[in-house]
Amino acid sequence: MGWGNIYRRRIKVFTMAIIVYLDYKALQKREKWTSKSKRASLWEKAHERNAKRVLSLIVGLEGLWVKLGQYLSTRADVLPQAYINLLRQLQDSLPPRPFQEVCRTIEKELGKTIDDLFSDIVKVPLATASIAQVHRATLLNGREVVVKVQHEDIKTIILEDLKNAKSIVDWIAWAEPQYDFNPMIDEWCKEAPRELDFNIEAENTRTVAKNLGCKNNDNMNANRVDVLIPEVIQSTEKVLVLEYMDGIRLNDSETLEAFGVDKQKIVEEITRAYAHQIYIDGFFNGDPHPGNFLVSKESPHRPILLDFGLTKRLSTSFKQALAKMFLASAEGDQVALLSAFAEMGLKLRLDMPEQAMDVATVFFRATTPAQESLETMKTLAEKRNKNMKVIQEKMNLSEKEVKRYNPVDAFPGDIVIFSRVLNLLRGLSSTMNVRIVYLDIMRPFAESVLRENIPNGPMVNDQWIYDTPIHSNIESKLRQLLIELGRNDKILGIQVCAYKDGKVIIDTAAGVLGKYDPRPVQLDSLFPVFSATKGITAGMLHWLVDNGKLKLEENVANIWPEFGSNGKNLIKVHHALNHTSGLHNAMADIVKENPLLMSDWDESLNCIAMAKPETEPGREQLYHYLSFGWLCGGIIEHASRKKFQEILEEAFIHPLQIEGEMYIGIPPGVESRLATLTLDTNDLRKVSMLPRRSDLPSSFNIQQLATSLPVIMNMLVTRRSIIPAANGHVSARALARYYAALVDGGMVPPPHSSLSKPPLGSHPHIPKFSPEKPSGKQKASRRKEPAAASKTEHNNKSGENPTQGENAKGRNCCRNSSSDSFAKLVDDCSGSNITITGMANGSSSTTNQRSSGKIFSNPQIHDAFTGMGEYANLVKPDGKFGLGFKRYVSKEGTFIGFGHSGMGGSTAYCDVKNRFAIAVTLNKMSFGSVTAQIVDLVCSELNIPVPEDYSRFREVEAHSQVNFGTPLIN
């Protein structure tokens, strides 16, 4: 092709682009002055007019533009019908190249004359496409074949067309920034030249046929697909000879109907074939337009897959990330979705999980028939405008700026062809006028790729135990136990860390992060630990007492005036810690109505402030499973005049050097380290048969909570909320280090083991959140009056000098002053450099503690935790709880130590006499049996007492008929 032709070709393309663009822009202006009744007609005429222009240009130019036209012709779900009707002609009926040219290419490529190759070749092509045309022929041995022959000079044309297409895409992105197709054209520029080598296509055809088991009729796998692919006979760079298969084209509706073809079933099987290629094989055809499919005439009618020139190979990690993205979208799991984005290299400029989920949901939405395309386009446009409005408000952008704002920071090339395939399949479904539910059809394939190494755990996965050095012979024996439990499907993912005499003796991680997340659990992975969080919250309250900012005998209402309503003026701080405040059922009804209200800090504090105690303070110890956290959290914030997270960081995170591995409410940026909860249904069945426990409040229904909590606690909005009774996200090594300090009376242990990688505390601990607003439904049932009063009080205690009066109002960075702020989230005033100083109204003791290596200075701190010694009069004498911590005793009833467990088995405790601390975190909620076996093994090997809470499980595991006992929930 000469330079003159190239230049003329370029002029034609750009002239047409400008004409079509200006035509639509003029129509947009004209529409404002046209009556509504005539607008639809104006647009229909414009679509017809411009569709004819586009078709005429494509037919004249051929090359890459035919490919583009074929792609557009399948998008009946979003393009006007005028374009579909005209561009559909491009699928297989381009003007043919001269037969002499075809013969010349065949003889040159195969090195023989036509007569020496074929006994017959039909001059009229079966189809003419953008790169080649196909002729039917018969080999000398009588076998019927098709011969695919590449057009002369097509390589030069395609490469030039790619340059022109790139220029047009750049221009569109400049003129209409919301339509930036650069990632797609960049990937096309990389992949399209490979279509020009038919040897590659031949090998691709063989690979896909083998992967789909097209020749294996005995394959009874659940994910088996029933499709046909022609056999490759011979290939060169420009000629491909394939087995002939007699079939019906998908756009031949009359013939399909005459043969009684079930179009729904055909498109479903095509979709299954692509799901298999993408998720199981990681190698798929990137060009599923209708011209590349036939339907076999013989019954049962099966799809015939053609043309494997444009294919894409995915790495195992990217394939798993795609499957994870699909399942996260299906289940509405924002954490898994953001984690999948991170794994595939898709980076967003904004932390907007709800909008990210909206995009993913649109991506995998069910297809709609062609006649519903207008409504589909309207819905998608409305959703997009809504999301852009959110971005505009979040970024404070003008109308002009938001048009040019791209929320995607990095778009991986591998996802471009995948996106194109989904869009082409969606267009195919619309063209065939069938409805395909991707979430149903593709789900088994996506699940398969993620679960292939999970069910049998260590039986098939050498790296099931995370590869870190062993600290002791006890750790070696523990790992063998974990492997055994994994083989019995009792563990999904787990961490265990233990200290003895101030030194690390165990630091092990094993398994995977989630049911659909096959990435390995590492030492720095973050697990939700439910009520084990209470032990951290209680420690924070004791830290304030230790610093002289609070007294255990003090009335809560003196610190938190709003709390004194409804007969709560006699409740003291020690009642809150000892579960004897009488507020054991507070929050239960509200959370039952709307579980997400747990995530609303202000409303939860408001409920506690308005609640009415059921028993007088100190009379009865009933586990405050929900109310404990907000009760203590409200006391902490009002007493300290600082926000909850600040005290957590100041008291424990920084002194213990556990940055990035202990959160109560996670920040953006740690999603890739989060473990996802799942339920051990066998244990749940055992628990459901147990009688009600007398130490639990009437509203506590363990079966109900166990089935609903994993779903709620896996939600990102919940994980990001500060729920001081249940929402701790920690690594076992951070939690164990915390208890190692407690067991030594607050003495900070030596630096964590250098064998643990990455080093403990190496992650930045900079929790920054943007305030989120609740939906209207969530707002509806809220009562805000007391909360408003609480905020006024809180604003006056935000660390400002009280003498500043009005100047202090409205400047509190501890809480969003908006009355409808959703969730107590750490906001942008939280910085990375937090000065460790004393409280505003007292002298600094924290600095002295850090310099002396202690987080507590009270020599009787163990008695304070457990309610013993001089603190015995502050607790219920026969209760299981001390002041915020569970007391642990041996089987013989001898006191051992203290700690706290969470529903599902995550736990931490310390043995005071033996200077031993252990933490176990897990994501398969087993109600104690797994944790008990671990604690029993470690304690037995150390020859120290096994707490009765754990020792009773030994008989249970050995004799299945023995009563399951009390599950570990507190």
C-alpha cells in the first residue's frame, strides 16, 4: 500500500469522525428547542443517517474497521437499533476478494498448485471477513474442509488502522473525557497483530478444543461444556485448513426456527464455554461476535466455535482475581472486591467501595433482549450520573472538572479483552433475543478455580502452612496438629502466636484467607475476632484509670451526663466492666430491626444513653454481648476527651510497636490483608441443640447470631466501623504481644521475633476515613435528640481548653458534627504522627511509661483486670468476669489467668503465674473445638494448666456422644 493510499485512508477516517460527532452535538443543541413529541423522531433519523455513514466508510476501508463494526453490531443492549440493523451485515458478508488472489496466496503458502492440493474448491466464499475469507474445498482423499486465506496487504492496512483508531480515541477522550477508550485500544494494538499469523490461530484452536474436551465424550465433569470446534488440518502464516462443519449461522433466524433450535440453550452453552475458558483454563477466545459461531444441524443442536485468532492467556493469579471479582460482585462483598481489584492491578483514585460494587454489578449484570436496550441504556446512564455526582461532591469538583475526572488510576491490560468478551456475549444474547443471567451460569466455574486447592487443604497444598522458621519444638508439633485439622476440614485459615517468659515460642500462620480467597494466610493477615475485641477495649479503659483520668468507682453519668437518664445514674464504671450494669439487652431490638445500625456510632451511643436498665447495678452478671463496647467506648471518649482510636493508638499500638496489625475499625488500604469469615455448619448444628445458658441475656440467640454475623461482619461498612465489643481486626502476633505485656503487669516485651516476616509493626498505621452518610431507610427510625446533646458535650471536650468557650465549638476532630454521620469512622484529622502525651487536664504519664517500657504503672493491675484482691468488692463474687476480662481457672477450679474469646473461636488469654500468653485467630467459626485443641496441646507441652474452658473439649472431640459443652463465645 502506497503512502498516497495511507494518507487518503487517514483523511477519510478523521473526516467521518468529525462529521458524526458534529451531527450529534448539533442535535443536542437543537433538541432544547424541539417539542418532546418530535425529539424521538429526530434522534431516530440521526442514528439512521450516521449508521449509514459509518457502514459506508467501513465497507470502503475494510481492515480493522470491519472488526470494530462487527463489535458494534453485537451491542444491541446499548446501541440504537439503526446501527445494529446496518452493521450486522459486516458479520459475514463483506465484498469478496478476487478468487485469483486467493489461489495465489494458497499456492505460495502451501508450495503446491491448487490441483495438487484439492480435488475441488468452491470459488464463491462461505464468508468474507476483515482479515481473511473462507472457501469450502475437498482434499484429494475426499475429506471436506474449509480454507481460510488471508487478504493480501492486510498486515499493512491493519497496522495503519490501529494508528488511526488510537488517534481518534485520543481525540474523543479530549473532547468527551467521560468516554476514554484508551485502555481498550492499547490492548487491541498489542493483541491484533497476532491475528495475522494463522500458525498461532491453529495452535490456539487445538488448545481450546483440548481444554474444552471437545473430542472426549466420556467427560462427565460437572463443568463440562457441550460445544464443537473444527479440527486443524494444516496451517501456515497466511493459510489455515480446517475440518468442515455444516452449521446454521446465528443471524439466520428462519433456519434456526425451521430446525427447532432452542436459542436460549445455545447461548447459555456458548456462555458456559467462555466461562470455562476464562476461569478454568485461563485461555480464551477474545472475539465472540455472532459471525464466529454456527449451530450444528444434527440433533442435539450444539454450538460450533470458530476463529481463534484473537486469544488471551491469563496468569493463575489474575485468573483467580477475576473469579474473586465475579464472586464478590455476586455476594456483594466489598472487601473481596477491592482485594480482587488490588490483585489484578486495577487502582481507583478514590476510596468508594459502594461505587466500585455498582460498577462490578453492572459488569456482570444479566443480559436484556434487544427491545429493552433503550431502557438499559437509560438505567446505566442514570447509575453513572449518580456515581459521578458522588465523586463530584467527594472531590468538590465543578461540572466541567467532573467530566474530565477519571476515577480509575490504573487499568490492567488483561482485563480489557475480558471486558470485550463479556460485552460481545451480552450483545450476542440481545441479538438472539434471549436473557442470560451471568451470575447463575458463570458462578460454578468461578467457584471451581478458587476452591480447587481449598477443600483438601494441606493434602494438596505444600504451602498450606505459611513458610516461616520454627521457633520451638512445640511450634513444630502445633503445625502437625494444624495439618491434621486442615485435612479434616476444620480449619480454613488460622494464626497462632504464643509468648513464654517474654519471648516468642510460636508464630504460625496456615490456610487461606477465605472460602473464595485462595491466597495464603500470612503472619500479618488481619482476622475479625468478635468479642476478643472486648479485652482490648477493657484494657483501654483500665489505661485511663491508670493515668488518673477515670475512677472505677465513679458514676458513669458524672463523666457522660446524657447517660444518667432513665434510672442509670447509679451505674458506675466497674459495673460496665463487670457486665453488671443491667443493660445486657440494650441494643438488641434495634440491631434485630436493622443490623447495620451497629455501625452507627452516634446512634449506638444514643441508644445506650436512652436505655433503661433491667436490673439494679451490681445485682446480676449477664453478658453484655452488644452493649459492653459502646458503654465502655462512650466512657473512654468522654473521660479522655479524645476519640476512641486515638486512645487505642496512644495506649497500646505505638508502645507495643504493633502498627498496622491491631484495629477496631479498619482504614482503607488494608483490604488485601483481611480474612473473610465463614461458618462451620457442623459445629452450628451441635450448638443449636444446647440448652440456654443462664449467664447469657434473654436476647442472645447463638444460632441466629452465628448465621447472620459472618454476612454482616464481612461487609466493608461494618469492618470500617468502630464497634468496640466485636469489630477488632488483628493478627494473632499483635494480640499475643498485647497479652504478653498484660501478663507481665504492663511491661513491654522485647522486640518481636526477628524470624517473623514481615516484621511486626512494619505496616504504616495511618487510619484515615471519610465520613459516610446513611441511607434514608437507615435514618428513618433514629432518635437524635440525646445524641445531639452528647455531641455538644463532646465538642466541648475535644482536647480544646474549656476556657476557650465558643471558640472551641465546631472544631472537634473526634467526631463528624453532622447529625446523620454514618459509623464512627476515623476522619481526615487523624495523622500519622501522633504525639504521645498526657491528657489535656493532667500530667503526662504515658511518656514516663514508654521510657520505662511499661504501659501500666499500677502494681496491682492483675487484680484490677480480674476483680481480685482490693478490687474484689467491685465485682460479682461468683461471676465469670472480672473487670472487663474473663477469669480462667483450671479444671480443679484454681485461678490461672485472664483473657477474652470471641464467637467462632478466636481467643487470647494469659497465664499469670507461668508468664504465658497465647492468641488464636481463625476465619472458620468453629465455636471453640479447634481453639481448644490448640491451647490444650501448647499448655500440655509446656506442662502448665489448661484452662477449664478448653480442657472440656478434649472429651468432646474423643467421644462424639459427649455433650458439646459451652461454646467459646466470651
